[in-house]
Amino acid sequence: MDAGIKTADVSFTEEAYDKIVERGIRAEDCVEAIAMIETCGKFLMKENDSRAVLSRMRLGNYCLYVRYDLLPSGSYEVKSAYSHRLKLNSEDSEGAFPENPVIDTKSIWVCNTCQVNVDRVEDIVLRYEDFYSPPGKGFRCPKCGFELLSESQVMGELYAAELMLEAK
Ligand SMILES: [Zn+2]
């Protein structure tokens, strides 16, 4: 596998494991996502703790977010994971900014690619065919445009919206 990351290199906190079971996320998908994230280097890390990582990766028809720590032993510990199926409007064209970006405050997360603190934003849009979601909360790098929705956004309003679309 990419970056040589194997299942044995990835562990889950009890809380994280409960969450992925409840959310129907497979542990092996988290391992695959971490391997891909570590290979491409596209992730956010905490400004005061560069071993704390948050990123996302599209695996087939869903977008998987993983928050994990790089342990001193060189292995990875998953703290949380969440997913959505809708595509981020920016997913295919990273760097295409909304016309009127709402820059709120700098977050504690730093873009690994650009080495700048990412903004906390409230205007992240997802789309499904002709459907555009209401703007959602998350993070956006002011330089490269890399966007991530927050866990509360995905598990709250977005989860409800996806259930609704599924029921159509
Ligand atoms: Zn960036």
C-alpha cells in the first residue's frame, strides 16, 4: 500500500472506534485514507502540534474525513472519522473560490502544503447533480483553497440532507 502504511500501523481510540461503527465507516477505509493522505501530503495539522492531523480523501463514492495523531512510534492513532457522499463543489477544481468568500477567523489548523493557518469559513458548498447544499461550516486554506467541512456540520445538517436525498 502507499507509503507502506498497513492496518497494523493504525489504531483507533475507543471513542473513534465507536464512532466509525455507528457511522458505518470501515476501519480499512480509514487505513487506506491515511496512506493516501500521507502520500500526497495534503492535510491540515494543528499549529501547536504538528502530529495532530485532519484531512479528507475520496474513496469511491464517498468522501472520508480522518482526524488522527502521528504517534512517536511512527504509527497512527485515529481520533475521529466522518464521511459524506455529496461532492464538495471545490473537489474537482481545488482553488476555485466563491465570489464572496466569508473570511471569519483564522483557525488553529495549518495547511501542510502552504504552511499558513487556514480560515474558519461558513460558505462551503456541496453539490449533487443540480442540487447545491446550503453553505456549510468548515475550514479553507486561503492559498490553495483546500476545503474541509467540520465534523459537526457533516454529522448534523449534512447527514440529514443526505438521508433526504437518498429517500428521493
Ligand atoms: Zn493550502
